[in-house]
Amino acid sequence: MLTRLLARWRSARTAPDAEPSGTPTPRPRPYPADIRTPDRAVRGPASRPPGGNPTADGPALAAYARVGLTLVAEQLTRLETLEAGTDDDATLQGLFDLDHRATRQRRLLETQLVLLGEAVPRRWREPLPLNDVVRAAVGEARDFGRPRPGPVQPATLDGAAAAEVIHLLAELIDDGLDAAPDQPVDLRGEWVGTGYAVEVEDHRAEVTARELDARNAYLKTGGATVRPDDGPGILVVSRIARRHGVTVQWRRAPAGGVTAVVVLPTDLVGAPGGDSGEDTGAQPHLLGVRISGRDDPTGH
């Protein structure tokens, strides 16, 4: 039972890697150059006196976030090796929990980069099936057992934008999970006239038109207006959406609750080639684990 559950978890957070199968994976550099080089050292917030300039601290915070991403990637690689080497249910359950925590930690570090105006450094050379993108977002959610992926029409997403779109969807899933504890969040995807729409539908209590209008206005301004009750997740959604020309809009769901409609523009999506984008049950490479070339989480 637990072995099957672990297989489901791996599938939920997987997508094809950029590197062909069998390609050696070089070890990432442990620290960015600007931290290791004394004459180019960036001083962190601890070394700055009270009232220091947050903008000036940005390069240090970004550098340390990249260091953290390298360490998390190494941890995920090690966990995958351990998971493959045991059939003991108790051990698998413990590794399963650590794996999910590490995946969430990676997302928190990527959130820090986005809030600093940096791009998420994970990249894929080839387009990814949208079905894998949706499953990966579910795998990054706080409670990955509650989201329910539904029909996803075959399509692909530009690999260069995939990590940030996954991050955006995961933030919306968590927003729905937080708004309706113990309730599921439904996901589906389909082609629309302006691109490809992914819908994230929750089952929260009724919201007012004024609240929906305020949220949608916040997204359009890129976080220029202040909405402290939403936390950083919605600000991250706004930043990523603006960077990639993605439209996000909240609207009332027909059966109650709220649907976040994410429209990916036509320059990011395409028709599938040999891969239909449907879930075949295969186990592709783990997201963000293989670090080579443009997939290096340090951005080097």
C-alpha cells in the first residue's frame, strides 16, 4: 500500500528532464562565486546595521537562496536514491515525509527569489506536457493529497517558463486549500481562444463581489496595492504572471467557492508532438533533481 502511495507521490511531482537519459549529471557548485570571492563578497542582512537598505541586501539574499536551492537539490537526489533502495513501509513513510518537506522548502527558496525580482533558475530545454505541469504543481502543494487533477487537454508548455508556472499553480492550490480546510481543490485544463486555461477551483465559503474585484485588481497591479491578509503567495502569483504574460483571474465557481483561471498565452503553449501529455503512469525524472546545464538550480 505504502509503496503504491510513494509511486503516486513521485508521479505527482515529476516531469521530463532537459537532459537525455544516461547523460552524466555534474555536481553543482556549492556556493555562488559572489559569496566565495572576498573582493566581490555580498554582505548579508546580519552584517548590515539596523535601518539598512533592503534593496542593497537583495543580491546577498538572492545568493543565499541559490545556495539553499543547491542543497535542497542534493537532498532530493539523495532521498530518491534511498527511496529506490528500500521496500520497508516504515522507512518509506519517513522518506516520503522528508521528500515532501524538501520539495516545499525548494518552493519557499524560489519564492524568496521571485520576491527579490529574480527568476526561478530551474529550466528545461524541451517543452513539457501540461499534464505533467499540473501534476508537478500538485506535488509542490502543502497537502498534495487534497488537490484533484481532472481532465487536462493535451498541450505543451515552454520549458523555460515551466518551473515558474508550476510555482504559480502551486501557490493558487495552497490558497484554495487554506481557504477551505479539509476540502479538495479541483484542477483542469483546456484550450481557449487566447491560449490555454488551467482552472484551480476551491470550495471556500461564499465570497463577495467586492473581495473578488479587490483580488483581481491586486493581480493586475503586480502587487502595487497592499493586501497583507493574502500573504506572499498571491504576490508571487502576480509577479510570475506579469513576467510571462499570464492572465490570472478569480471568479465565482458555479457550484460554490472560487475558481482561479490561469490563461497561458499562445507563445508559451503548443500542440503536443509525440507525447500526448496524458498521464500514462510512467515515472519520468524528478523535477529539479538532475542538475546539469540550464537545469542547475544555482543559475550557473
